[in-house]
Amino acid sequence: MGNTMCKTPPPTLTYFPIASRGETARLIAAVGEVEIIDNKAGGLNHTDLKPIDHFSPGTMPMLTHGDFTMAQSLPVESYLASISPKYCSLTPKQKAIDGVVCAIKEDVNVLCAQALFKPEKDKKVISKFLDKWWGIVEHKCPESGFFNGLSYPTGADLACLVMTQGYMPFCACQKQAGMGMDYYKKFKKLSALVERTMAYPVVAEYLKTHTTLKQAAFGK
């Protein structure tokens, strides 16, 4: 099913050329061997799209796959994983783990964006919510390997990479508060997981050839 759906036409992901709510989907597609059209330009000007046709009031990411359209980052991530030759056979429990950690990534994203555009410069405010959410992830992080016990990272691991390495808004809000951008390293298991994920060959190649993870925007 995954191979058939991915052949023609490939899904088109429309999102800003930054990390935030689109990068995990990009990484799921890359590692999951799903060809996508990454419509970054459309993220800046999506007048060619009708958001209401995507179940969206105008927010992104939005995904188009043939005559199928949708929005919202978590369902987009789930959909791309479901049509992936690599991820389509994940068990319900493995899919649930990916969903939980991806949802935590979204919670962290919202809090970081709010702090960034407030703008919040109190380190204590930012460290408080990072300690809360990254502490939860740290508690559940595997000592070795990846979250779902496979030889390759899945959505949970990729979400950890994005919410610790992604510049907008994750690292940007920490930089604004003078925290630097490696606060996550105090969480030893999380830090090690991120390093393993970044070292996975497909991810390492993606990071060499894609700029969205570290891209700044909106004057930040």
C-alpha cells in the first residue's frame, strides 16, 4: 500500500522553510522513504491553495496528495508515516509512542514560539517549561538505540531531534534569553538519543543537504 500511494503523484507539503511544525514531517518522509514535494515557497505565499479545502483556517502545514488534502502537523506526520514503506508496518504501540513524543514536540513548539514572540528574556520562564517536557522525555528515553527498538529512528526520535536542534522557534527562544542553544544537553539520555538520530545515515545526509532545521525567520 505504501509503495503504491507514494508513486504518483508524490505528496506536496506546504510549510515555511523553517523547523517548527513542518520539520518532523520532512524527516519522516526522508527516513521513511516517501518522496515528497517540499513546497517551502508556498509556505511564504500559499495563495494558490484553499486552506478550507485542507481542513485549515489558513495555518500550516498543509498536505496535498492527489485529490486528498489535509492540514495540522500531527496528522500530516501520521499520514506520511502510514504511507511509508519503512513505517507502514509499525505496531499500534510503536505508532502510539511516535504520536506521544510528536505531540510533546508540538507542546514545546507552542511554548517556545510564545516565548520568542512575546519576547520573553527570562531564562527561568523558558527553563521551567523545557525542564517539564524534556524531563518527561528524558524519563522515557531508551538507554541505547531508538524509542521503538528498531535499527532506525521513527517519529519519536525525529521529533526529539527537531525540538532540541530546530532553530525556529526552539533554539531561537533560548538564544533570545541568553541561554545558548544546547540546554537540552543537561538531559543526558535525550542528548544521546539526539546524537544517535543525527548520526543515522539518512538523517546525516538530510542535514547536509537541507537548511530548514537551522533556518532563522521573522527577524529572529
